[in-house]
Amino acid sequence: MKLRQLAAFLLALTIFILPRAAQAQSKYYPPPLSFSNAELTRRDFSGQTLRAAEFSNANMDLTNFSNADLRGAIMSASVMTEANLHGANLTNAMIDQIKFTKADLSDAILVETILLRSTFDEADITGADFTDAIMDGAQVKELCSKASGINSQTGISTRDSLGCR
């Protein structure tokens, strides 16, 4: 008899309490936005909070992310030709395999960001903070050749954040 009562109690617990806990959690932790595989050319995301948003395989040519909060965002294998990332916070973002051709990364925060196999042809990195970013040696060498300025938010020089000599 006690075994049946215990089983009934556990069943009631499962049915009535656990779903409410899951609902409460979703209230505080909304799912991340997903723009993967999207056509986002010329879109304006300036100043927006896009933490942990997904932009993988997206076309983001001429897209404006100036002063956006992109901490933890995933932008793998996307195109960002002439994109505006001025002052954007990309801390802990995964932005590998990106084409930043003529992009504006000035004053951006790229702390602990994964940048492997990304290209920066004619990109403006003035004042960008790359502290502890994960990059290929060739990328660091290329970026050091044009690194200048101090990030207005972190106070770190671009050259120091890249470990330039």
C-alpha cells in the first residue's frame, strides 16, 4: 500500500511541479534569437541586445551592428563585407570563418572571442580590444601591421591586446 502511495506521489510531482519549474525557467532564460542562414544585408541592429544570438551562415554585408551587445553570439561562416561593428561588444563570441572585408571593427570589444580562419582585408580595427581572442598566427601578424588606438570602453590598446611587438 505504501508503495502505491509513493508511486502516486512521484507521479503527481512529475505532472504538477516539474512543468511549472520548466515554465519558470523559460521566463528568465528566453531562447536565443536565430538568424542562421538569413539574408541580412543592410539590416540595422545598432544598439540592440543580441546576446547569444545565432547568425551562422548568414549574409550580413553592409549590416549595422554599431554599439550592439553581441556577447556570446555565434556568427560562424558568415559574410560581413562593409559591416559596421563600431563599439560592438563581441566578448566570448564565436565569429570564426568570417569575411570582414572593409568592415568597421573600430572600438569593438572582441575579448575571448574565437576568430579562427576569419579574414580582415581592409578592415578598420582602430581601438579594437582583442584581449585573449583565439586567432591564427597569420591573423595576428596581419592585424598587428595596422593596429592602433585605445578602446574607449576597456582602456586597452589594440596593439597590446594583440600582443604586437
